[in-house]
Amino acid sequence: VVSIRDFERKNHSSIREFVLLGLTSSPEIQTLLFWSFIFSYVIALVGNFLLISIIWTSKKLHTPMYFLLVNLSLVNVLSISTTTPKLLLTLLSYESTISFYGCITQVFFFILFMVTELLLLTSMAFDRYVAICYPLQYTLIMRKEICAAIAVGAWASGLINSSVHSGLVLQLSFCESNIINHFFCDLPPLFKLSCSDTSLNETMASVADIIFAVFGCGLTLTSYGFIIRTIFRIRSTKGKKKAFSTCSSHLIVVTFFFSSVIYTYIRPTSVFSLNRDKYISLLYSVVTPVINPVIYSLRNKEVKEALNAFIGGGRLFPRVPH
């Protein structure tokens, strides 16, 4: 109790809770949004857990690409579970308040999962680059130890980055308005709301965005540049289609995720338009976790075959004896 009081005196913040404005104030639209988001949340959970189960049970899919995909699906489940339940509660009960420390906790976990996903998507692009450009050396380069190191590095980097940003947010003062123009606690609206100097926070957010998002996007585009060059050198049309099919799904996800994250976090607070930005944030907080398992299953022949075997084996729908 004493330590908390000392922190509050140091922080000179009189705010104990925040009010999330959400996406709309219209009761009719809120009802529509509630059912839309609960449907999206269920689809995301079922789709990602199903994809994890398929990969886990199919020995054919025990490869580096699918190992990274399992980590990506797990991140998607945790990421959407950080923001959507509170959004659903707000839409259903109109209870839009969140405690100060609950808000900081939401910031911590959201940044953790977002950065981890950025690094995993970049790693998956490198995996496709090795598979297509250096197929004979693939098993040597992407061996189990390397894959484990990539996954651990992605999670650890996300944890360290998230701890830094959350710690810096705790140093800010919130002594005037407590209304957050967003549907969850994120860095930009908190910077906008703070009554203290946020220049260090903004600088660290921009540095993190350049390192993880811009640099990661650059590595991904570079990988695909080499991939496309290699694909065009393939003589057979069938070989080209197969190579493109292994990359197209990942490229779609990368386009959605990287573009929205870079747009949101690399700008200074003065140019934020929170009314517009909170809708753009839906792309990486809700839409991406929903479309990831759909894209990777519907556009992937190996996953579809494993899904048929998974269902046919009676794991999902047990056969009724005659």
C-alpha cells in the first residue's frame, strides 16, 4: 500500500480509472457491433485452435514453416483476447470504464503480442526465402535449434519491448480528462490524454516501430524480392504456381498487418486522428487474428489435406456406428 501511494505521489495522477469511448454511442449500432465482434472472436478462437490442432496431429506438417505458424496462431488467440472481451462487455452492458492498472496491463499484453507477431511474420518470410531460393540447404539452415531460437527470440523481444513501454507509461501523469477515445488502452490515445511530457514515450514508440515494423517489413519485402526472382527462373508453369501458392497467403497477412501497424505508431501525437485511427486499429487487433487461419487453411493444399484427415479420422466429428 505504501509503495503504491509513493508511486501515486511521484506520478501526481489523480485518475483511478479511464472511460473507453468505444466505437459508437448509438445503442442500435452497438447491438449490431456486439454480435459482429462476438462472431469474429469465436471464429478467431476456433480457427486458430483448429489450425494448431491440425498441425500438432499431422506429422506431415511438422516442418519449420508450420512450427512458426503454430506460434503465430497462439499469438493471434492471445492478442484478440486482450482487447475483444472488454470491447464486448462495453457493447453489451455499456460498462466502459477500466481501472488505471487494468489499462496499463492491457497496454503491456497488447504490445507484447503485437511485436511478437511482427517478428514471427518476418521470420516466416525468411523461411519461405530459404525454402524457395535454397531448397537443398533448407533442412540445414532451418533446423530445429534455429526454429526454436527464432520463436524464443520473438517472444523475448516482445516481452522486453512491452516492459519498456509499459514502464514509461507508468511515469506519465493523467490529471485532467480520463476519457480515452478508443475501444482499448493503446499508446497513442494515452499519449494524447497525458498532461505530462510524452516526448520520450513517443521517441521510444517510433524507435520500436522502426526496428520491429519498418525494418521487419523491409526484410520481408527483400525476401520476397529474391523469391520472385527465383520463381521467374523456374521453367515449368506448375512449379511457378506451387511456389507462388506457398507465399501468397503469407504476403496477404503481411500486407494487412504491417501497413496498419506502421501507419498507427510511426507518427507523432500531434497528427493523430483518434476517431479514424481506432477503426484502422481493428485491422491488426481483430481482423488479422480472424483472417490468418482462414487464409492459411483455404490457400494451403497441405493444410486442407491435413484438415480432411483430421475430420475424417473422427477427431472433430466421431463416426456413428451402424
